[in-house]
Amino acid sequence: MAHIQPTPAHLVVQLQGLRQVFGRWRPLTIPWTHIKGASIDERVARSFPGARWGVSSHIPGVITLGSFWRDGRRDFWDVRDPRKAVIVELTGEKYDRLILEVAEPVTAAATINERRQASA
């Protein structure tokens, strides 16, 4: 599961537990100006992530973790339960989207969208 921390200038995403060890040990820090928005779409979180890019794992029905390439888009995934996933659309970053499992996806998406609009 990912922990998101909004700061005045950035969105900070830190993976938790073993996902941090196997997925990404350093946090992702994204300026608000590079965030297009956040949404909840279980279909996206259940879809095939694409080709692995770097160290990644995709075990259908178990976990999708790491960097993937599909349809000309680079995505970072950390999803075990697609019902708890939030999709963060980015611009001008290494990744085009973050598909993250969070504790409260509705709250996370609303917080990201509010902060993004406030910083614009």
C-alpha cells in the first residue's frame, strides 16, 4: 500500500512494508504543477499493466508492483486490491500515471485534486 503525503509544493508517495523493499525504496516526489488530476477507476486497476520496465512484478489477482510500459505510456503500479486504487495522471515526469493502492481512495483522490487546483 502506498502512503501519500501532500505538502505545500509536492505530492510525496512512499510505499509501505515489503512493497518498499521490492518496489521502490525512495519516495516519489511530484510537484503539484505536474499533476493533471486523480481519479478512481477499478477497471484500470484490474487491467493488464503492460510490459515490465525495470524491476517489476505482475502476478494476476495477487499484486502488480513496479514500472510498466503500455501504449506508449509509462506507469508506476502498486496495487494488490484494485477496489482501493487511485489513478494519478502526471505530465512532465518520468511516469505518465501512478496507479496506487491507498487506504482511502475517495479521500486520497479528493485531496490530490483539491491541492492541485489550489496550487494552480
